[in-house]
Amino acid sequence: MNASPIESPQAIIFELCLPNQLSELERLNPWLEECAVTIGLSTRGTFRLQLLLEEVVMNIFENAYPNGGEHLIDIQLMARDTGLTIRIEDDGVAFDQTIVPEKAPISGLEEVQIGGIGLQLVHSYSDQQEYMRQDSKNILTLHLTDHDSEEN
């Protein structure tokens, strides 16, 4: 695993391309950990980054390709003084992961429904989310600020 950054005067950029196979998910966390160490991300920031990307990539694996086939998910991480910008691009069916479904109040465990919780986590753990559909691709951009003071 090589998280060699592309350095520019304004940002450090890391890129990873994952085939849409569950076994490839094992490459994600080691890559993210290397990126986090390289840019000096806090423990809390690293946790948030890993949680966000695991949820988004799992959503893509599970929902973007109902007809199967081989596809690639492109992940770009840009570190700047102002925080991180994470861009995830896939050619799956159109799906805006920034829309969090509203949950009805539940009165017991029998009413709990599977699904949607990951989207709520992405919304609450990222500082900003943007989605666009361009050239038959989903492009999700997440912004994350490393709040050192929250580690205490």
C-alpha cells in the first residue's frame, strides 16, 4: 500500500482506485491510516475519516451496481490548512448520499429498520456534503475539519 501524496503549493493530494469487490475494501483503511499519518491528522479526525469513507464505499458496493459487472470507485483526499476534502466518484446508478431519509420515531426494537443509518453517520461526521451527477457519474464531495480540541 502506498499513500504517496501528490504535493502542490495549496494541498497534499492522495488517490486510490478501488474495484467494486468487497475484498478490495481491505485496502481502504491501511491507505487511510497512511494518509492520516502523512498529514498529521488527529486520532479523532482519523476515526471520522475512516467511518465516512467506509460508509460511503459500502453504500456504493451494495447499491450502485444492481446489474453487477466490474466498476471502479475513485477516491481522492485533499489535505489543506483548512481541512480535508474527500471526493468519491463512481459510475453506478444515480444516488445522492447527502440526502438523509427522515426516520419515524420508534417505540420498540421490533420497529427498527435496517438502512439509512450510514447516511445519517456520513451527514453527522462530515462538516459539509455535496453531490452532483456528471457524465453518468456520481460525485460525492465531503469536507472534514480536524477538530483537535474534540480529542479530550
